[in-house]
Amino acid sequence: MTGTVGDHAPQDAPQPAGSQPHGRTVLPAKPTRKRRMLTPVVLGLAALGAVGLALHGIHLRQASVAALKANAEEAAIPSVSVITPTPAAANKPLIVPGDVNAWYEAPIYGQVSGYVVKWYKDYGDAVKAGDLLATIDTPTLDQDYQQAQADLNVALADEKLAEITAKRWERLVATTAVSQQNSDEKTYGYKATTARRLAAQSRVNSLKASLDFKRLLAPFDGVVTARETDIGAFVKANGIGNQVEMFRVADVHMMRVFVKVPQIYAAAIRTGMEASLHIPQYANREFTAKVATTARAINIESRTLLVELWAPNPTGELMPGTYAEVHFQLPPDPFALTVPTTALIFQQHGLQIATVDASDRIQLHEVKVGRDLGPNVTVVSGLKPTDRVVAAPPAAAYSGERVAVVTSPTQREGLETVKAGHGGASGGVTTPPLPKARHS
């Protein structure tokens, strides 16, 4: 059996919305009520999630910027080491150069003109007072002495004759044989011859004294330290300033040591204070000396006090002209403090030291320095024992500057490492990227 086409046609399959099978229009299915309610909720949650992620990213960036700023400020604060000043040593050593001189030292010059006949003492010879050093031949002086002696004899004869004549005329006056005038002339003529005789005698004595200088004698016990003449050498009378000395004799049983002490230590030098002498040729020995006196005046050119010390020299090992280092042990200054030399600051305000106060801020103090001990110096004013002194302050340090105090090597190393990591504007600090918002 055959049916109609409409009866046996297959059922229409579901067609997409808007399709028009067989010329018919199919309308889209209407959403259900549940689906219409969920759609706004999902969109709202997505929007909230995006806003939350954006706010979280902004918060992270602000935190990173704040951390970067804090780290930069931390890195900009200079780090310093602080030390506590120490009291000055119990005895302050003072070392000054000194000159060793003989107890007595005399140059011997020729006092008469002539020629050296012979010398008897040479360099280094020990002499006693009055020992003969040399003899001088003085032919001209010898002739002058003989002439003076003859003149004296004539004066003596004239005086004797005048005396006899005066006495005779005095007797004749009593007999009126001669006038008083004539008698007075004879009397005063006798007195004139007496004066001429005394003058002649003085010249003889003077020349005789000069003849004694033909023999050069040692003035005191000592050592001959110089002989600047030889046999046959000409000697000029009173030749000081025109010729060199003939001999030099030094008494070395005791030595005088002269030193120049800086003015700042002058008040600490006392008579009787002991000192030790260090002589270059005796490297492992010390010689004792005592302060005998001072000049009691400061030299205006060098601003030093001249100090004289006496050093016994029984063995004669100390020699005149020797250089010596004189070591004093000065009494301590109860108010002096010792700090490293690196703690000193030289600025337009003078010598200063930087300290750190309780709020870790720099405070500059003007100080007065005492002794220079090489790596350390003593400060006599401007500093307190409780001050925290910056061991090596920055060159541009100023009062009120904030600093980071480093108290241990480990802390210093860690702080320097942190600063090295923050060398650039943002070096070493990474700002995390903002998370990307997810869009539905």
C-alpha cells in the first residue's frame, strides 16, 4: 500500500535557530528563568575578581616602592665605628735630641808671636793641669825683654842719683847755701825718676809675663781633643779670630747634655728629674743623667726651653760632640685622653673630633692636642672619657648628621654588603610585576 507523501515523510530533525527547513521559520528557544538569574551573578564575580587583583597589584607595587625608599634611605646613612677614649699612660715618654758636651772645654791659642819649637801632647792624650803642651821660640820678644831690662837698670841708676842729690840739697838749704826753690826742684826730680823706674819695672814684668806664654800649659785635668799646630808653625800673638786654635783640652769626668724641650712640656721639667741617654754607638746601653738647670725662658724663635743635664762619665765612654736621644718620663696629665690620630678632623674651625650622641647623631667638638704618639694623640681639652668618638669620621661630617654605629666587624661587613647591593637608584631591589587581571 502506498500512502501519501505526507504520511510517510520522516520527522523533522532539530534545526538550528533561525534555519528555515522546508521554507518554515523556527524561533530560538527562550532561556529558562534559572539561567536568566545566574548570568548577572557570574559577571559580577568576574568584575570583583578583576578589581581585587588590580587592588592587590597596586598594594604590592606601593609596598615595593616603600621598601625601595626605606632601603635607599638606609643605604644613604653613613656607617661609623666608635671608640672610647682611654686615659693617658701613667708615665708619658718624651724623646728629644740632645748634644753631649764636655764638663769644661778650652781652646788654647798662642799669646806671643814666634815659631813652635816642639809639641808634647797629641790627640787623645790625658793631661793634668799645668802639663806642658808645646813651646814657642820668640826671638823678638826675647830682645824686647832684654831692652826693657836695660831700661830698668838705667832708671834705677837715675833714681839713686836723684835721691842722693835731693838729700844733699836739703842739707844745704839749712846753711842758706842754696835756695829753697833749688832744693824743691831736686826733691821732685827724685820723685820723677822714681816714677820712671816704676814704669820701666812694669814693662819688664809685662814682657816677663809674655815670656811665660812661650810654654803652652794645660789649664785643667782632661783630654787633648785637638792639636792644630806642628813644629815650625808660625804663631801670631793674640791670634784669636785670625788663626785656628793650637790645642783644645776637655774635662770629661762629667758631661753636660743640652736639649731643647718644646714649650708644651716645659712645665713638666723639674730640677733633679732623671733621664736616660741613648747613644748611637752604644745601641744596647743607657746612660743616666739628671736635670741640673733650665734657662727659665722660652726661646722666641724655636718656642723651646733649653735644659741642661749632667751625666757622670767615669769610664770616659761619653765623648764631647756626641748626639744622644734623651728619654724623659714625664708625669701623666690627669685630664689627658688618648685617641687614634685618624679621629682628628682638620676643618676651617680648627682641630675637631666627632662624637656620636645618644640619638646616633654626629656632634663636632673643638679639642686641644697634647702629645703626638704616632698612631695616637693625647687630647688635653674638649673631650670627656664617656664620649663615643668616631674612629675615622667622614671628611664632610657635620653636627647633627645621622649615622649608623658599627660595633663589631661582623656588623660592619654585613652593613657594607647591604650598601653595596644598593649602589644604584634601584639596584638590588626588584619590584614585582603587577598580576594580570583575568577577563571572562
